[in-house]
Amino acid sequence: MVDEQAQLPPPLGKPSTIPSEYDWQALRSQDGDALETQYRHTLENLGKEKGLLGVIFRKSQNKIQDPAKLKRLIELINSETWIGLDIDVKGEIYEGLLQKNAEDVKGGAGQYFTPRALIKALVEVMQPKPGQRICDPACGTGGFFLVANDNITKNYKLDKAQKQFLKNQTFKGFDVADGVVRLCAMNLYLHGIAGDESPVEAKDSLMADPGDRSNLFSLTFNCPALVLQRSQLPPSNAL
């Protein structure tokens, strides 16, 4: 998607922040063992970048050891025009993958999911507004941020400055699990939230003294007591 944006003519195009030696075209040009090596080096070096890019790729590893399968996956991804897909579509695809992983009780991320219906209910009660800063001290994969962002864009007609504030300054999240922070960063990116800097950090919100931050955030969203794996939820007829 970043590669497609970089190829658009101005003012539609957006320069890529990915170094050329590790971009999509550099990966596509390789085959066989050279492809596997290029992919591994790409993950390692992008994880060292600053800002959102570094957070997304931090500690990433190549799980595809067969170069032929890796090449096929790259071809399949390249066959799609991702920039032509609506942000909601790309976000839904990614959230679908997160949900599937969450349902894997042995190794999934189900403990980081608050039921979407509960998130929507809490956001509707809190009624976030343009210009407010919103924090989730245990953000998981960013469900509260996505629903709050959707709530604001649907309920308010935003001017250019408000749209920029919503994208770049509204949300701030923390989570103790570094891997989940990466999932959240990618989730926000695919939903059009966050700029060059990551709005989420791998940090224990309860361990550090926050100091005087009474004016830092307007709203704090979280429901840690009710974050369950989907397999632990009672059947609908029991509610």
C-alpha cells in the first residue's frame, strides 16, 4: 500500500518512509534463497526504524521457511490494488485475522479483546468529541480507539484541522505486551489513524508514576475486568 501511494502523481502521491533497499520492490525482485534472506533483513531493519514503522515491525520474524511459498504469497499480495480498497475494508480484513487468532485458545490474543458490543456501549456513554485526547492504559489491539474514531467522524462534521488532530493527536495507548502493541499499531494504521509517530507504547501503566497529567487526556477508556477470550464468554441465551 505504501509502495502504491509513492507511485501516485502529486498531490495524490505520498513519499515512502521505507528505505529503498527494504521496500516492496526490493522484495519482489528476489527469488529463492535470496528472497528469504532479503525478507529476513527487511524485517530486522524496519524494526530498527523510528516512529510507527519501527513499532509495527519490532521483533518481527520470518515464519515462512520455504522460498517458493514466500514468493507465492508476495505475488498474491501484489496482485491486489490495496490503495483502491476503502480504509474500512482493509481494517475489517485485519480485524478478521486478529479475531481468528484470538479464538486460538492456546496461543491466541483473545485476552486482549474486549467484546465489540461492550466497547460500542461504553463509547456511546462517554460521547467523545473533536479536539479531545483519549487514552487507553491497557489498549490491547485498539478496539476502543477504532470505535471512538468512528463515533466522532459519524457524529461531527470535521474541518481539516480537526481531521488532522483526530488522526495524529487524539489517541494514546499503552500495553504491557510488546507483541500486542505491534498489532494495535498496525490496526490503527490500516484504519487511517496515526501519523509517522506511534500512538501506542509498550509500557505498564500501573507501574510508573504519571506525575501531574490532569490536563493531558480528556477521556480514558478501558474495561480490564471484562476482557475475556471469546471461548470464555457465556452463551447468548445465558445473558
